[in-house]
Amino acid sequence: MTEPDRTDVETQDALRRTRLANERTYLAWWRTSLTAFAVALGAGKLVPELTDSPRWPYAVDGGGFALLGVVLLVYGFQRQRSVERAVSAGDFAPASSRFLLAVTAMGLALGVLTLVLVAVSP
């Protein structure tokens, strides 16, 4: 029986590590979306109970964070599948710069809205 070629062993090990990294990244998308859901609950439901301000701005802020969480969760799943297909084909799947720009803009808008709510709230 012949020993496996060292290059084949290294390639298989690199492939295994890449797939595990893809799995960890997918779980990071999950953690990030769960954090957005927690912020949505806090901003949209808990904070209005503690202030004498109108509820609707907080509901908008919380709804935006909930939407962001959903978007991140869906994209994380799609990204995981895309990277897995690329790895199987020996290719690379770059992230969508348009999507990343859109999520950044959404996060920026929600951050500014939250900042305004904090600054204006009695």
C-alpha cells in the first residue's frame, strides 16, 4: 500500500479548514442578526416604556433593526451556500460589494436615528 502524496494531504487539510471557517462565518452572521433582533426589542419596546416620548420613533428604530436582522440572516445563509459551492469548485466567491454598501447604509441610518432619539429624549 502506498502512502498518500503529501500535497494531497495538505490540500485536503486546507479544504477542511476552509469549510470549517465558512461554517464559523455563517454562525457569525447568525450572532449578528440575533444581536440586531435584541436591539430591535430594546429600542422598539423597552425604551418607550421608560420614556415619556412618543412611541412611534422608537417603533421605527426597532423595526429597522429587526429588518436589518432578517436581512443579515438571509444573506448569511446565501453567502454560506455560495462559498461552499465555490470551495467545491476550487473557486472563490467574493462578497457582494453592493449588498455590503446597502447594509452599511442601513446601519448608518439606524445609528443616526438612535443617536437622535437618545439626544432628544427627555
